[in-house]
Amino acid sequence: MAGPPASQAPAHAHERMTQGDLDQVIKQHEMFFDKRPGGKRALLGKRDLSGLRMARRDLREIDLSGALLVGCDLSESNLQNAVLFGANLGKAKLIGSQLERADLRGAGLESADLTSANLTDADIGVGRIAERVAGGEIKDASMPDGSAPARDTDRANFTAANLTNARFNGANIRAAIFDKARIVGTEFKNTKLNGASFTAATIEEADFTDAELDGGELSGATVKSIIGRSCHELHPSLDERLAAHQKWLDSGGREGARLDLVGVDLRTGPSLAGRNFCAARLSRVIATGVDFERSMFLYCDFTQADLRSARFSGADLRGCILNGARLDNADLRETKIGGLPLVSGGLLTAKIRKASLRNADLRSADLRGQIFTDCDLTAVSCIDAEMEGSNIANIMSAADKGRGG
């Protein structure tokens, strides 16, 4: 996407506009797109428009690059192809706005409300405003030392927004709300999504490669498919990393390297049956349908991993963290999930919270002492499973009674 066009703003300050002056500029802008005499495209880069009203206006292709739009009301406005590069939209209202193909690179969206907005093909990634200063040197327009300003999108509200093919690459969107959003083909590469919420969102072919999701909740989303870093892109290779991990285990950590496959797509990699993954970092791995039969996973971290239809029969999953993992239709026959006596007393079990195990096959699994917290166990099969001390039987019984009622 091309950078922002030249603005009519002064070079080093945000010129304050009144509501009356803004209304006149927007009127001329709308006349321009209606092809009426006297029309003129609005070039409002680097203006201070904080708190002003621009709701339900035709703002297609408007230039607001670097503008101060804190607390502005842009609800239901048409901002298709608008240039908002580096603008500060903190606490702005963009409810129901049309932002298709808008340039929001480097924009600050802290606590902005984009509920039901359409951001199809918009770019919300990193960016910085720069200008030429004395001597011809290019520096950041907002920082005297030329360093990039902090552009924060923390706590932005994208509830029910259409984010089809939108690009958030490299952005900071910590604690953002994506509840009920349509996230199809959306790119979140290297994006900070710590603490973000995706409750009831639809996620399909979204790219979360190297994204930070610690504390984020994907468990409540409808996840059809996620794209991650392919295992074929790994250097060293997956087999080489597994060999180094085995050396790390055998040497008590003195040699080799602990296996870290966070966010990696394992679907097209080598066979992973009978491997030793003990204590590996596997959060957010994409492993739908992958064969893990008879593999060792003691103390692995599978937080928010996509393990739908994966084959774990005969595997050892004791001590694993499976919080937020998706295990729908997984083959977990004869797996060891609980039941290992500890020297200190009690049993070593997995940590399973807010995981989905719909239609999972747990026949003959060792579930002794295993507690499932806020998990979806719809249609799980536990025939011949060892369930002493586990709450799974009570959960399934309650679910059956609920359906019968």
C-alpha cells in the first residue's frame, strides 16, 4: 500500500480545527466525490480534530494521516480507502464505520470502539510518520530524536467487526476485543495479542505466525482453520530439533536444546509417532490430524493448541497443560492423562481448562484424578476408562440430564 499523500498541515504542529471549519471541509469533500462544482478532497493530515463529530459522513479517501482524532465520533461513516496512517484514534467511536482498504498503519487505537465496523482489506500494521528536516535528514515527525512514537492499540474494541483479509502484522493490540468478529484470511504475523478476547469469533485461514497470545482466549471462538509458521521453514529442521531435544533430556539440560514449536504448523511435517516431546513448548501448535501415537508428552505445554482429530492413542500426556486446547474428534484411546502417583502424595494429572473435547475418544484412557474445568465434553466416549477421582463422569452425567430435560 502506498504511503500517505502530502498533507496541508504545518510541518511541526497539529493545527486545531473548529467543528464549523471541519464541517465545511467535509462538505467540500462530499461535493468532490459527487462531482459537483466547488468540491475538493479533504487533506487533513496532522490536524487536531480531537472530540469533533464526523459521524455518518462520506469520507472516502480522506487524508487524515498523523491527525489527532482522540475521542472523535466517526460512527457509520464511509472511510473506504481512507488514509489514517499514524493517526491517533484513541477512544474514537468508529461503530459501524466502513473502513474497507483503509490505511491504518501505525495508527493509535487505544480504547477505540470499532464495533460492527467493516475492515475488509484494511492494513492495521506497523508504520511511522516521517518528515524531512533541516539538512535533508528524514526523522519521525512526532519525536525530536527520530525514534518511532508508541502507537498503542491496547483495549481496542473490534466486537462483531468484519476483518476479512485485514492485516495487523507487527501491531500491538493487547487486550483487544474481537468477540463475534469475522476473522477470515486476517494476518496477525508478529502481532502482540496478549490478553485479547475472541469469544464467539469466527476464525478461518487466519495467520498467527509468531504472534503473542499469552493470556489471550481463543477457546471461545469458532476456529475453522489457522495458519502458522510451516515446519518446513524451521532451521534447524524439525527432526534436528527433536534430536537436540532428546540430548537436552538425556543430559538434564546440559547439552542440546529444549524443543520450542510455539505456533508452528505440524500438519505437513514428518511422522511424530513414538517421539519424545517431554517438557516441550507446544502452545498454539497446529496439529489437526497429526499422528502422535505412543509419543511421550510429560509436562508439555499445549496451551491453545489445535489438536482436532489428532491421534494420541497410547500416548503419555500426564502433567501436560492443555488449557484452551481444541481436541474435538481426537483419538485419545489408552492415553495416560492422570494417575501417576507423586512422591509427595496425590496424582500427577494434566491441566485441562476451557478445552474442547467434543466427540473425543477416551476409551480405556487413564483419567484417575483428572479434573476437567469449564471444558466441552459433548459426546465424549469413556468406555473402560479409569476415572477414579475424576470429575468427567459427573460432567457427562449432568450434560445427559440437561439434554433429557
